[in-house]
Amino acid sequence: MAQSAAPPSRPEPLRIRDARLDECEALSALCLRSKAHWGYDDDFIAACAPYLRVEEDCVEKGLAFVALDHEDRILGVCQLHPGDAPAGTLDLLFIEPDAIGTGAGRVLFQEAAQRLREAGDSVMTILSDPDARGFYEKMGADFIADRPSDVFPGRLLPWLEYRL
């Protein structure tokens, strides 16, 4: 009797853990690699760099966290800024370019929503890169308006809100 082929293995689920202080520089570099993946030139990335930093105080407060694969490789990073209720902010959410499409963004977004909900917020605000707007809308966020960039005069960024 012939043996049937084993079913294809499923990837192990991604895990979340808090970022560590010794990872801030590496996680900030991940943010820049992820941003550059979308075709921005070196000058653009350099201008964005001060705004795409994983901050030590956020790490110390448990507001920065990472998604890990089954081999404990960091696939992405997220940083929050809880606000005065009812709104907190999704400050950073970036994925390693070779991990885009693995579900890491979805897992980080869901974790961000849960953490802000637990902090007492009822809305998560998101000032997004135009290339990421579709992702956030797919997650259920609503586009509110375009807002001017703090970095590039004349550039507009989508402002979205996600009801927690």
C-alpha cells in the first residue's frame, strides 16, 4: 500500500515580546531598512531617521515590542505612545523587508490595539506613510484626513483612527 505524502507543514505562530534596551539601535535600523524597501532614496531616509527611532524610554515603559519567528528572529517592531484618554498613538510599526507578508504586521498591530485598550484608550491614532495606508485600512482603521508632514514641506500623510 502506497503511503500518502505528509501534509505541508504550517509555519509556527509568531510571538511577541517586549523590546530590550540593548536592541534600540538595531530596531531603529530595522525601521530604516523597512522604510527604504519602498523605494525611498538615501536622502529621504536620512531625513526620516530622527523620527524612526525606537526610544529607550518607550522600551523601559513596555511600549516597544517585537514580533519573533519560530527561530527567535526579529521580524518587526512596534512602538506606542499612549495618550490622554481616549486616544493613544501607534508611533512605529515596521517589518523587515524579507518578512513583509508573513503576518508580522498584523500580529504587531493586534498587540498594539490590545495594549492601548488595556491602557484605557478607546482609539488608536496612526499617522501613516502613504504606502502603508492600505495595510491599516485592511486592519480596520478609518482614514480621517491627510496631514502635512513634519519632515517634508508639501508632503501629505494619511491620518487614520482605529476604534479599540
